[in-house]
Amino acid sequence: MAGRTTALAESHGVIESVTDAEILAAYALAARLEGLFAEPASAARWPACSGWGGGAYPKGSLVTLTLTATG
């Protein structure tokens, strides 16, 4: 655990959490809006980065999300 907290501090990173309902909503939204089908755990990145899980980026920020696997 110490290695993770050190890496988090050194990278100025953030850890967010999201609910299962938020993950499923993001999974469906990505499919509906973008035609993207990803494995549900991979879809967790979207709500975490969009502010659904409390983490918001400054307006105008460019955020890239990597979706692994396919739906």
C-alpha cells in the first residue's frame, strides 16, 4: 500500500470512486451517444472523470479515457 500512496503523492494523482449505477449509466451513455461498447468496469472512467464521482476537471480541459475490452 505504501508504494501506491507514494506514487499517488508523487504524481499529484487523484483516486475517485463511482457506484455500479453510475458505471452502468456511463456504459449505456457511451453506446447511445458515441456508439462505443466497452466492458463495464472500463466504463467507470467516464463518471469518475466527468464529475459524477466528485472529480471535475477545469472547464476546457482535454481528458482522454482508455476503454479496454469490448461490449
